[in-house]
Amino acid sequence: MTAAELAALPCSPRRGDEHRLDARRASELLVALPGWQLDETATAIAKEFRFPDFHQTLGFIGAVGFLANQADHHPDIEAGYGHCRLRWNTHDCGGLSLNDFICAARVERLFGT
């Protein structure tokens, strides 16, 4: 599956174990998302984004916030001068779901990669 195909999928409520992706499936989906990595427990994906200044970092965070609110799926965000780290997981299924990869693909489209 490509990043464009992932980004086009709908985010829908994914509650319960049946929606949790195993590490193998998560690794397969990560192929479409350059720079994104599984965390050490394979329960989240994360990526660091770099910007020339704090103003552009805040703009990116605002755009990600808008995207996340539209999808009703929200990342953990850590930021500082010129950088922002996004981390997606699905609390309602206790790990990773397809929604995490959909939203990461939408961020990639937003970021222009």
C-alpha cells in the first residue's frame, strides 16, 4: 500500500483488540512512510520533523492539529525550536491501528514528502 492510498482511507473508530496491528503488519505499512519508525514496544510509530525556525514549527503543529481533529485521532506532539516529533498510537485498541498509519500518511502529504 502506498502513502497516497493510506491517506485516502477513512479514519473510523477502532476499539478493541481486533483492530490492533501486530509488529509484522505494522512493519509492512511502514514501508510506505519514509522516516517513520516503530517504537521499542511496537505500540506506536514516530517521526521527527525539522524546520528552519520556531514559527514554521508552530505552523506545522497547527496544521497537524487541524488534520487530527478532522480525523478525531490525535498524536502525541513534542516540539522545540526548529523541530517537532509526532507519535501516533491508538489507545482504544492498546497499540497500533490502521488509523495511525492513515494519519501519518496524511502528515506526509501535508509536509510534502
